[in-house]
Amino acid sequence: MTFNKDSRFDSSNVRRRRPSSGGSGSGGNRGGSGLGILALFSLLGRRGGIGGIIVVVVVLFILNALGVPIGQFFGGMFSAMSGDSSYSEEDFQCTGAEANASTDCRIEGASVSLEQFWPVAAEELGIDDYSHPSIYLYTGQTSSACGTASNAIGPFYCPADASIYIDVEFFDMLVSDYGAAGGPLAEMYVVAHEWGHHVQQVAGILSSANTQDEGPSGGAVRTELQADCFAGAWMRDATTAVGEGGEPLLQEFTRSDIEQTISAAQAIGDDHIQEQAGMEVDPERFTHGTSEQRTTWLLRGYEQGVTSCNTFTVSDSEL
Ligand SMILES: [Zn+2]
């Protein structure tokens, strides 16, 4: 996948976040509560946590349960929430040439394209109060209203601050640890998947009761597969996005782009992740769907658009 190198674009929703020098405050309040009682969402979620919204909270709950003084343990990670200056944030602009060369700019480009796609798609879904999420790019760790973001957890969406957190190094891990083929569109798929969770939040889906139920046809799997389908639906229209001067942002996707994206979806299927971890495949602990399901729903969105993403109404066998 290639950006048109002369395109220029800027998403005000994407910011780089870095620790300020000397900024290490003390622990503070943890946000994102209300997602508790999820302890068993667990280590599997953490390993496979491409976007487990809840995963961060779960890890914190586990640590809490183990008696780890969380704030102290992570050293100031929550301090940015309380408004001090532990982190500096930078809005940035990119050209297509830069997006072809760097992950940060690729995510910026994905965001610009998603910003153009979702207002229309949300209307198609009957969502009338749609607004964009923020995206924070960081390396190492940073704070969110749902707890600490780190590359051990993977990209995730935090409903409490309507923000997506992405450690850009995660994309290397997707290849090295999960066996994905890599590739720029695969990275943008991950962004689009998290954006899908934001749409679910705006639509009131995330706050419904069962979105954390584990199991092969549970609410968690249905939530994740819908986010994959939403990502696919965006891919279907992504290349219509334009830059600041109305120029096309992206060239048409190639077969290899699509294959790389499928490879990413397969790499983060629950069955594959359990196997990678040396565990026996246990459908009762599924939270994101199998490799095959993730591929199926990604392609369904890609071929049929957002209104086909009805993971909550199909029967177990159709999931
Ligand atoms: Zn997800």
C-alpha cells in the first residue's frame, strides 16, 4: 500500500506523546472503572490484546488484587491525568512520502482517512452523535483514563477518554511475536479496528452489559469481530480519502496489501494466540474470535460495507 507521495495531510486528532524530562510524578487516581469484575479476562487478553479495551484495566485489577501498589509500581504513569506535565504532546503534519517511510505518519494518514469515512458510515448505521476519537502515539508506556498503556498490552481504545493508544513498536511485535506478515495496510487495519471500538462506544454498544463475556460466541468475541468488520468496511472506501488540497491520499490497494492485512487478522486470532503461548486451544476463553472468524468478518466489511457488520444479531453458527 502506498501513499501518494505529494499528498499533504494533518489530523488534529493524532498526537505524539513523550515523557517530559524529569517528569515522574506520584501515582494518582485510576480512571476507567466500571469495567471491573473482569479479572479472568486475564493474561490471554494481555497477550492477544490488540485492542482489548478492557485489557489495561484488567491488568491493573490483577496487580491490584496481588497487592501491587500500582501507582508507585509504574512510577507516575497517572500523573498526566491529573494535569501535570509528565508528558509533552505534539500535533504533527505529514506528506505522503513521509507516510510511506514512517509509522507515525502512516497512522496520521489512517486517521485522516477514517475521519472522512466515519461520519458518513455512522449515519448509515443510524448513529447521530458521532465524533472522532483521539489517537496517542507513544513508546514504552503512557497513561490513559483506563490505566497504563504499554507495548506489552498492545493498542487499545479507552472509552473513558475516547482515545486510542498505540505504541508504534507494537507493529514490530505483531511480526516478530505473532507471526504476522507486516505491511503498512496491516498497521492501518489495527488503527481502524480500534477506531471501530470508538464507534461502538458512541453507539452505546460497549456500555451494554455483555461485551466482556468470554467464550466462542460471547459478547467479547462479537464486539471484537464487529470492530474487525468495521475496519474492513473502512478499507473498502479508504482510497477515496483526500489530502489538504483535495488530492488522493492513497493509491489503490494491491493484492499483497490485502493479504498482509489478512495475515495480521489471523495472527491475532484467539486460537493462534493460545497456540503461540503453548496453550491448548480453549474456546471458553476466547475474547477476540478465531483467526478464521477475524478474517471472515474483516473481509465481510471489506466486501459489503458497515451495515453488514451485524455480529450481535447473527446466530452462534453464523458468527
Ligand atoms: Zn479490539
